[in-house]
Amino acid sequence: MSQGQKQRPRDRSSRRLDVRPAEDRKTRASGRPAAEQREETKQAPRRTAAESRTEPTNALSGFARQAVRKLQRVKRRLHTIVREQRARNFPESDRMPIQLLLLFWNMIPMWAGLFWEKTWGRRKQLLRRGAAVWSRMEQRNVHPLAFLGGACMLAVLILLGSTYTRGTTVTYNGEVVGVVDSKATAQSIVSELETVTAKTLGRSFTISDELVQYSTGWLKRQEVEDQGEVEEDLSDEIGLVTPAYCLYVDGELIGATPYEGALEELLEQLQEAATTEETISCSFKEKVEIRQEYVPTEKVMNLGYLAETLYSTKTAEVTYEVKKGDTWSEIAEDHGLSSKELLALNPGYDINKLQIGEVLTLSASVPYLTMTVVQQERYVEDVMYDIEYTDSDSMYKGDYKVTSKGQFGAADVVANVTYVNGEEIERDVLSSVTLRDPVTEQRLQGTKERPTWLPTGTFRWPVSGRITSYFGGRRSPGGIGSTNHKGIDIAAPRGTAVCASDGGTVTYAGWMGGYGYLVRINHGNGYETYYGHNSSLTVSVGQKVYKGQQIARVGSTGNSTGNHCHFEVRYNGVSKNPLNYL
């Protein structure tokens, strides 16, 4: 064995196994001993039948394995080049990338030499200049200690200049507020704060010279503070105004907080609380602004209290008590509202049955923020059925009878619904798919002329006058009346005509104890009306009367303290407040 071969022993332990498919046989035939190839073949892991079946189906894994094999071949080639280089053998290759790599590798020593020559040349020049300076110093008889002392003095001055500086300490009422670069800066801070405080409070303001002192001297540079920080600290010491982040709604200051970003987070939480997965948009109707400025200290508040303020209302409710002669439309018009707007403020009211003494809301309290939310909703909606009428001469006009009930249909609806502070104001239907068709209802309608004495279902005043006693509990008038008043008393001159409140049949006409002379009318629909304390009667039992027909004259008979008409409304025998029907 030659000496060169001894220097390059074959390192079998460091060689990696190369398991390659059949198409790489050309690479395996590299001239290595067959025993070594068989040894590698024995050590190579065998693929199972399942792996062989799944490998073609996994293109990505095959590509990754090929990339790994290529990297391994490049690594082995680099190791070979390094070994050849160490053995002083010039490595060769037919591949262009390897040739370029070898070219640059062998040029490195040349580049290193050039770099060394350049840097060493500059060092020589610096040494020559230093020697020249030293020789001039020797010619002038400058002692080395003097030169060294001057250098140390210069170093000390540079150190002191970088560590210390002239500054002014500002104190307020004996407390140190901060340090600025000069007295002029401190005075400008005080002047600016006086201007800001006066503007914020809306009145003149001056900081007393006895409270603010300035002390100028040498200070460490890190002690000098920013002008804005000293101004804020001085404002905190005075305690009248505070720099804060302010929330404005339509130009009105709602509150402030010293924490940056807190108001934005609060508004986001308010919007998140009003949204769901179906929410399309959520916005504030008002103009909402966040400004950083000085505010009176009392305007700075806790975020929880600020949130409560936003949920609270701006104005108190304005109400109106219904008086005699009022109508719904007149009340609305007098207060700048439409009938629909007034009804929205007073839901559930019957605009045709106003009661004297009733309290109506004219303006609702509203929150500071109006939240407008648009949501997409999907629901099943009832589809109204049609009604067909058939004339019947056996029924009175205005009477109807259902012969075949209608049935609602059903539709699958998708709509965008707009809510303002939780109340729906608009519904835009995007699509409607019929799930079930409605069934038409069949009705009979009367054509026979209606008698005048038939009830209309509504009641009129039996007599015009002032109400002297209302329905319900009361003090006994003169000690002779009932404390549980079952009707209302309407004062009128003696002999005034008393009229039937609605059409019906007279079931009682005569004297009845405390009622005095009484007329009772059955209206045939569960309702009965009573007319008491009359001076005389003009109808008899069994007589049919029409709405507005005179039935008696006002008097003061029975348990009565003056001329009036006692009027009652009863439904299925139970007394009702007549003011709910008149």
C-alpha cells in the first residue's frame, strides 16, 4: 500500500447508506467493491408491500425524498472535495457548479493577501505620522508628562460634558415638580399652563409667583425631563385641570379618562354587546369623537361610571294631563308631534277613548348614544288568507258570520332588520319562499236594514256637564252616598234631557232605592247601562230605544245631594269605569 493511500484511509463508519430505486442503478455502479454494495444492500431497510402501494399515491412525499437524496449527494461530494484539498490533491469535476466553486475556493488565498497588504499599508502610514508628531514634540522640548496630563484633562472635560449640564429645577408650593433645560423653558411652561387652565375653566387664571420657584445649576443630564411631562406634573400639583382622553358625543363632553386607548375599547365593548353572528353592521347615529386635551379635573371619571352615563338618558320625560275637550290629534299638534309619533311614545292607548286626567308622555328619555344595528334574520312568517263575502238577507247590515274558517299560509323569509336602541324601525325583505298556501275564509254579510234600536257597540255621553264624582272609591257625599262609586256623576240643570248611550231594550224604568228614578237598558251584547236620580222618566219597560233617544230628565231623587245624572256601564253584571267607553 502506498504512502498516499495510508494518509487517506477509507472511513466506512461515516458513510451514509444510499437506498435508491432501480432507476439509480447507474449511480450504484461506481466501481466500489461488490461486497461493500452487498453489505449496504443488507443494511438497507426493506419496504413493505403496503408502503410500495402507497408511495406512488403520495407525490409530495416522493418529491421530498428526492430532494433529500440530492442534498445527500451534494454533501458527499463536498466531503470528497475537502478530503482531496487536505491531501494536496487538486480535485476535479465535469460539472459547471462544482468547477465554479473550486475556482472561488482557490482564489480565497489571493484575496486574503491583497486585503492584508492594504490594511498593513495603512497601519504603516499611521505609524509614520505618529512618529513625526512625537519627533516634533521632542524638538519643542514638550515633556511627555505634560502631554499625558493635557490628554487626561481633555478626557475629563469630555466626560463631565457628557454627564452634566445646566438645568432649572421647578418647584410648586415647596414640592419639586421637574427639571428642564433652562429657566426660560420653565417660565414658558407656566405661561402655557395658565393659558390652558383659563381656557378650560372659562375664566381668568394666574399661578402665583410665591408658589412657583426656579433653581438653576449643574445637573445630571438624565435628570432633565421633557417639557410636556413637566407641564403635566405641574398641572397635577395645581389640581384644577388634567390632561386626559375625552369622549365627545355630537360635540358634548361626556367624560374623560387618563388612560390611552381605554375609550376606544369601551366603545368597542358597547358595540360587541349589541351584535351577534347575524349582525351586518353596528354603528352610532351620533358623531363620536375622542380628543386628547385638558379638562376640568372633575370630568375625569371611572370607566364603569362613564359606561353607565352612556346608557343613561339625556332628558327627563315631559308629560301632559288630558283635559276636557282634548283630542289625540290636537294634543300631538300642540306639542309638535304627529299622531303616530305620540302613539309611539304611548303604546297601547286607544286614540278614540281618551280619559280626562290621563297622563301622556310627550318626549321620551333617550340615551347619549343611539346604536343602529342591522341584522340579517331568517324566519317562517304567516301568510294572511283572503276573505270572500256572500250576501244574506236574513242578517242585518254590518253583521257577519263565518261559514268556513280561513287558514294562514307559511313562507320562509330572509330579511335585513334595522334596530335602533333595540327597537325595530325597518324590515327589508330580501326573499320569501312559500312553504304552505293560505286557505280562503268564507263569510256571510247581512243586507237587511238595521233597526235604529240595535246597539252600535260604542257609547255616547248621556248628558253634557261636569263630572262631580268619578268611578271607584270616594268619600260619601253628605254622608248619604256610597263610598264605592260604581259609575260617574255628571252635573246638569234639573230637567235636562237624559239620552240612551247606545241602542237597546229598556229592562227597568221606575223607582229603585238610592238610585231614585232609574232607567236600565240592555244592549244585547253583554253590556247594560244605568241612568239614576232622574226627576222623571220618558220610557217604559220593554221599549226599544235607539242611540241618543231621550229616556229621562235630570233630577236629584234617591240618595243625591244635587241635580245630576248617575251613569253606569256594566259588562256581564260587572261594573266598569264609564270613562273607558265614552
